[in-house]
Amino acid sequence: RLTGQQQEINNLIQRKNAVDEENARLKNEFSNLNQKFKDKSQELKDTEECAQKKEEQNSLVIKNLEEENKGLNICCADLLNDLEKLRKQEAQWKTEKSGNDARIK
């Protein structure tokens, strides 16, 4: 009976050792996965921060371009007004020249 109990104890010790080894392996695997999770979380955070900075930069560039566009539109409007005035002046001079040419003849 004692030998049977000793054998049972040995079997239980072997099972305990196997469970301990499996537990150590799972703890190691969990630790590795946890580290990968932390790394990926940091990578995601960095990526989100970078995306936010890029978005802010893009917004600033768009704002600057819109301001520049407004200035260019004003400049174009001024140039078109100047062109219209010059065309009217040209038409007036042609009329005067035509009148002068007629008087000279």
C-alpha cells in the first residue's frame, strides 16, 4: 500500500512539475504578448500624434493658401479694373486721334 501511495505521490509530483512548466511557459508567453501590446499601443499613440500634427500642419497650409488666394483675387480684380480703365482711355484716345486726323486732313 505504501508503495502505491509513493507511486501516486511521484505521479502527482510529476504532474505538478509539468503544470509548473506549462504555467511558466504561459507566463512567459503572456509577458511577451503583453510587451507586444505595449509596443503596439505606443506605436498607435505615436502614429495618432503624428497624424494630428500633420492634420494641424495641413490646416495651417490650407489657411495660408486661402489667405493668399484672397489676396490674389483682390489683385486680379484690381488688375481687371485697371485694364478696363485703360481700354476706356484707349477708346477715348482713338476717338480724339480720329478727330484730330480728320481736322488735319
